[in-house]
Amino acid sequence: MVLEGLSVNSAKKLYIETFGCQMNVNDSETMVSLLKELAYEPTDSPSSADLIILNTCCIRAKAEQKVYSELGRLKDLKRGGRRVILGVGGCIAQQMGDRLFKRVPYLDLVFGTHSLHLLPEMVRAAERGERVSRNDFLDSETRRDLFPRWDAQSGISRFVTVMQGCDNFCSYCIVPYVRGREVSRRSAEILRDIREMAEAGVREVTLLGQNVNSYGLKSPGEPDFAGLLRSVAEIDGIERIRFTTSHPKDMSSSLIDCFSDLEKLCGHIHLPAQSGSDRILERMNRGYTRREYLEKIAALKQARPDIAVTGDMIVGFPGETEDDFSQTLSLMEEVGYADLFSFVFSARRETAAAKYPDGLTRREKEERLSRLQKCQDRLSLARNESLVGTCQEVLVEGESRRSGQIFGRTGGNRIVNFAADPALMGRIVSVRIVRAFRNSLLGELL
Ligand code: SF4
């Protein structure tokens, strides 16, 4: 069988650019694996690619603008004589569907978050010169059958999607509209994949979902998330377990207990507060108060005293006063975040908060963001400095940019650079921390 003059055995080049969260990173890996059956091999260069896919994010206006600018840059590649298929997947594709063809007339392929499994068939159609678009939403049962399987790729650390979608409808968030309702993957499938990963040399797994701690709650016969973690911890060969992202209101005491009971569970939790003010948390429809959030943090610190807490914070939410903002800063101090993703509020179509009156100027919001980030720089450096002199278990991931050094991550997800033989890659080694910076640590192999 011949496709556009290429034998199916001759490799065609696939370039994927991923925007947004780890779920998109994971989906891009799935795309690479799905497209192997059409003889596509990944390349780092869009100019040599036969198929270019932008896996998109629309969580903030900035992320969306970046995608449209990139599509603008790629237009020139479509002008040459060589045939290049240009596709858009992910959240913008789900939201826009074939309206994207109007906005970007040189686009060949649009596939939403629920159409990933159709990608090979859609690319085949695009190879025949058809323009194809799919952005249907699937029901939960169908989606449960379509969680992508692990594809034996190399690596020490892998993501494993355990659930998708979200039912929380935080007033600012587009995710429930582009990823759909919450659906949990069958635990038997998750555990089978992780066992196979362990046999293939994977040492660390990160369980992934928009709200992992509501895993299984709506699936009779399945364990809850704490139960799932306990089963993963029993798999030989897996030495480290991480998970992301958690919602504070679903952080159960049985999940908190896992931090004291499971040695393999890394001492890191990403628990987004989004604001430190009760008034704003209510307007955000987050479902917890500042006090409840801090109580969960206290319980986590009791379960694992050295736990590193990271989070997300939105600055300039409609109606945020200076007093609300100062409560966010004081929450940051109380928690002592190891790191924080912080953003200026971005109104998203379809969400409730897009209709809230917004009295703050762009400049006021930027000024608050800059104060918040300075506060976080100080907290991150202090947290890293507190590790100087300690001995940390580091999973070696690769060679550092600085020659002669390798790098890895502590259980608390801090990057450590240290001089050692790259042959240690994939091993967990003991490293003494000798110096701290804002974003990384310097260590000595013990
Ligand atoms: S929990 Fe809230 S912020 Fe997180 S994905 Fe769901 S709606 Fe969005």
C-alpha cells in the first residue's frame, strides 16, 4: 500500500508543539504513539515535518493567542511546494471545531480532546487531501473505554492518566467545557499499565487527572484515590509515586494518611488554593474556605513533616480588593509554598466569572502579580535554603546543561544538579545539598 508516494515503511516526520498542562503533554505522547501505525516519526523541526500538530490550551487568553501566532508563523511552510498537513488538537480544537477552518483557512485537521482516538483515521483522510474536523463530546462509558494504553517508550518517569474531565465548575475555569465531565479510568487497566511500565524500567509514575482525588467516587466497584495509590505502591519496581492535580475540597483524610503510610509516595503535594480570601473563594465557587484549606495543609504536614507544598494562585479576580489580595499574600506565608504558578485573571467565554464586573485596571493586576511573585521568590529560596546540609534521595533524570554534572529530582520535586557519572541515570542516589538557588539546588553525591 502506498500513501502519497511513500511506502508505509518509510518514515514520515511528525512535529508536535504542546501548549498548556501535563494532560496535554501526556496527550501529545499518545499522538506520537497512535501515529506510529501510519509510519510517522517525531522530529524537532517543523520545517522538515510532513505533519504538524499544535496541541492547544485555552485556559487563559495568553495561551490561546500563542497558538494563533504560531499558526501564523506556520503559514509559510504551507506555501512551499512540499505537502505539509497542519492540524490543531486539544482544548481550542474542542471549543472551536470547524469554525477554526474559517479563522485559519490553510488548516487541514481539527480534533478535539474527545477525538484523540480518531487521529490515525483523520490523518489518513488529510493525506488524501480532505479537510477533517471532529469535536463531538463522548458519553462517560465510551470515554472510559478509550483511555489511551501505555505504549512501551523509553523513560524513567512516566505519566499515567487515571481520570479526565471535571465536574467542579469553578466560576473562572474553561476545563469542564473543553474536557467534559469527570470520568475515571478502570483501576485494573491503570495497574496493568503500571506493572508493564515497571517491567520496562520505569521507576517513577505520576498519576494524572484534572482532579485526581475525586478518582473513583462516581464509579461503583472502583477504589477511591487513596485505595488506588495503595495498590500502585504494591507494584515491585516502582520506587516513586506522584500525582497531580488535587482539589482541596476532595483531599480526604484517607488520602492524607497515604503520606504517612506509603514510603513510595513522594513528599510533594500540588494543592491549588487560587486565593486566600473567603469572599473571593466563594465567588470562584471553589467549595472550601481559607480555614478549611489551612486545616488540610496542617494535616498534610503532620502526616509528612517535610512535605513540599506547591499551588496555583489567581491575581485580580473580578472584585478582588487590596484586602482580599493581602489575605492571599498572608496565606502564602502561612503555607510556605515551595513554588507557585501565579496568573492574572483571564476571562474565558462560557464561564460564569466572564460576566462578573471587573473594576481593576490591567496595571493594578500586573502590579499585584509582581508583588505576589516577589513574595514567592523569597519563600522558594527560603525553602531551598532550609535543605542545605540535608541528605536527599534524588532520582537521576539526565545530564545537566553544565558539563560534568547530572540532575535529578528530590521527593519534594526540587531539581538538584551534582557532579557524577551519567551512568547513574534512572537510579535513586543520596546527595548532600550544598547550595540553594531560587529554582534549583546544588549537591554532592554521597
Ligand atoms: S477543579 Fe476548578 S479549576 Fe480545576 S479543572 Fe475543575 S473547574 Fe477547573
